Amino acid sequence: MAAKAAAKARAEKDKAAAAAKTAAAKAKEKAAAEKAKAKLDLEKAKAKAAADKAKAAAAAKAAKEKAAKSKAAAKEREAKAKAAAKAAAEAKKLKEAADKRKLIEAEKARKQKEIERRETEERKRQERREAEERKRQEALDAKMHSKPYEKDPKFLATLRDLLLGKREEYQGMIATKESEADEMLVDRERLEYDDEDGSSVSSDIQRDQLKEQAAYYRLQVQEIDVALARVAEGSYGRCDECYEPIRPRERLEVQLPAFMCMSCRASV
Ligand SMILES: [Zn+2]
């Protein structure tokens, strides 16, 4: 019995030992497996970390490149914008210069046009003045050669007769004055023998006066001859000053001869 129990205990002891051995082996196996797993996990994690790192580095590199690219692009854009602004400024300057030139030329053209307009105006004015002057001269010529009473030969004949009558009268006066002067000369020769009171001197004065009067009437006769010549050509009755007809016509019958109108006569 005891042996049996001992055997049984031994068997059980062996069995327990085997079980413990198995369990230990299993635990060892499990630990090894866990270790292996942990190693694998670690490697996996390491690999992942490395991959992540690489990925991050690549991303950083890409980001850096992208930033550099964008910076370069921005720089290029800026340069382009600068160039465009410069070109625009240049173009603006050129356009302003061209506009200014155009303005100057337009102003020049306007001034030239104005000068031409003034010249034309001045020429026209000059032509008008000349035409007026010509007309005035022609009118004056016509007036200067007018024959105011030409169409009234009867009136001119009357004037001629009146002038001839006056001429005869003046010639009579001349004859009278000269014969009186001659008479005085004869008297003077007589007086020279007896000239105590100086009467020969006073008679000389009187004789000179008579001669002067005769000369005056001779001038009057000359004037009448001029008037008669004008009556003959039909121009008598025209004022010598203003060339207007002498009016009223009755003046021509009273004033013998008449060479001026009343207003011109008054202003002499
Ligand atoms: Zn007059």
C-alpha cells in the first residue's frame, strides 16, 4: 500500500514535474515568442519610424522645394510686374511726350492759321480801303470836272452877258483912272515951276493911288475873263474849294465873278 502510494506519489510527482517542465517549456516558448514578437514589433516600429522620417524628410524637402519654387515664381512675378510697370511708365512718358508734341503742333498750326486769317482780313481791309479811296478819288474827279449849269445854256448865256457888262464897266473904270492919272502928270509938270506948298508931293500920292485903282480893275477884268472862259466850257458855277455847285444860282447873277460857294467864301 505504501509503495503503491509512494509510486502513485512518485508518478504524480513525475507527472507534476513533467507538467511543470512542459509548463516551463511552454512559458519559455511563450516568452521567446513574445520576445520575438516584441523584437518584430520594435523592428516594425523602427521601420515605420524610419519610413515616417523618410516620408517627413521627403515632405519637408518637397515643401522646401515648393516654397523655393513659389518664392522663385513670386520673384519672377515681381520682376515681371516691375518690368511691366517700367514699360508702362516708359509708354506713358512716350505718350505724354507725343501728346505734348501734338499739342505744340496744334498750337503752332492754330497760330499760323490765325496769322493767315489776320493777313487775309488785313488784305481785304486794304482792298476795301483802296476801293473806297478809288471811288472817293473818282467822285472827287467827277466833282472837280463837274459842270453844274451845263444843262441850262440859257442861264449861262445870262451870266455871260452879265459878266461882259461888268467887264465893260471895269474897263471903263480903268480908262477913267488912267486918264485921271495922266492928267495929273500934266498938272504936275506945270506945278514944278511953283511948288512952295509941296503940292507936287501930294499929287504924286494921288497919282499912285489912281494907278493902283486902275491895276485893281485890270485884275478884276482878268478874273472876269477866267469866268467867261469857264462859261464857254460850261464849268462856271462850280466852287473852286469844294467843287460843289455855287448856290443859290442867283448868287452867280449878283456876285460877278463868283468862284466859291458861300460857305467856302465864309471860311476863307
Ligand atoms: Zn465851296
